[in-house]
Amino acid sequence: MKNIFLSILFLVLTTNVKAQTNQYSISFENAVHHEAEIKATFPDLAPGTLSVRMGRSSPGRYAIHEFAKNVYNFKATDSNGKLLKIQRPNPYQWDILEHNGEVTISYTLFANRGDGTYAQIDETHAHLNIPATFMYAPELTERDIKVDFKVREDLNWKVATQMQQLSATSFATPNFQYFMDSPVEISNHAIRQFEVEDNGTTQTIEFVLHHNGTEAALDTYFEQVKKIVLAQRDVFGELPQYDFNKYTFLACYIPNASGDGMEHRNSTILTDTEGLEEGGMKNNIGT
């Protein structure tokens, strides 16, 4: 009898956890025109109005950014697919009325600035700063988040991010703040890694590079990255304890990117117009 009770309790708890997860997806069918199609489902809602917003700030940036200006075709439906009424109290907020406990929103995002603040989508990559990409519900910021990236297989895209990996294209974060602090590079990128051991723990330093250069140039550049990381460890005596024992550099050195660099919890965004063989081998390493 006790075992039956515990089994039922576990089922209830796990079902409730699943219900409390906000689900996002993003696809890139019209990447040639710098567009993404985004959906988000917010289940298990209390009665009343659900407010969703596009962010106005970004990690490490001490300025207001009106990311909502790049959003259009917004719609909201309930769990039965019924189109819901929407009010706009300000330019960056959508109030969704008369839902039945679950809301799915969808919208189109225009993105054409590849740096540490905005997002860029074309047929070379999807370079995503999360506040510039995904809406959120202010009253649901403590919920788990799952996001599915529907990559362009015809372009050999892969996903790189600091988020917890569930599959090749599905990732999770424990809350809104972690999600907003987790940039993403989706492209036909190359990866280099090395391991560092501190205090009995082995951690992986990963360098992801989207560029138009050669593998040999990347190998040379990666040795410079490795020297910098190891020198930093020598200065401080150890490296921090990274989530999932991995730190990721997300580098994008392509002509249509903008020069920038921005640190995050377990990753860093690096962007520049210079490729490694066009001066970036020397000039980009300082970022």
C-alpha cells in the first residue's frame, strides 16, 4: 500500500513539473529574408490576463534596447486553438485575455545584426542573443524552460550554447534569468576542445567558430585561445566551477557580423568582420 502511495505521489509531482515548463520553438524557413518563426506555450495558468513582453535590456549592456520593434505577426491561442483577444498597453507588451489555462503565442522576428546584443538570421547562420529573440511572461520567470531549435538541415546547421543539452537541437534552462543569459550560435561551425583539471574536477573548454576560413587557421588560432585560458588559470590559481563542467566560446568571424564581445555565465560571444586569414588571427584574439 505504501509503495502504491509513493508511486502515485511521484506521478503527480513529475506531471506537475512537466506542466510548469514553458516550451519554446524557433524555425528559420525564411532565413534569406532575416526572419525566424517563434512559438511559446505557457501551460497551467491562473485565471485572468497573461502578459508577455519583449525584453528591453540585455546582459552586460547598460542601455535600453527596444527589441519589440523587430516583432510582428503576433498571435495568441488557447489549448483548443481558439484565437485570443490581445491588448497592447505599451510598445513592448501584449496582454492576452480570456484564456482557458494555457496560451500559445507565435510571432515573426526580424534579425540582421550579429553581435553581443542583437540577433542575426540569414542563410549562413542564426546568431541569437536571447533577449532580442524570445518573449517572456513576467509572472512565470521561475519556471523551467525548454527550447527546440528547428535547424536548417539543408545548410548543415548545428546548435552551440551554454544551455543544458537534451538532444542535438533541444535545450533546457532552470528559469528565465538563465535563459536570457544563454546566447546561441546556429551554423555550420567548427569546434575545438581541451580539458583542464582543477581540484580533482575535469572541465572542458570549448571553442566554437563560424567562419569562412580553413581548418588549419582555426587550429592555429585555437592554440592562442588555449594559452590565454591557461594563463588566466595560473593568475587566479584555478578556473571557476562551470555548469555541466564546460565553458564555451561562441565565435563568429564573418563579413556581415559586427565587432563585439560579451561574457555570459558559462560562455562568451565573440564577433568580428575579419576572418582569421584576413587579419583576424592577430586582431580578434584581443577580444
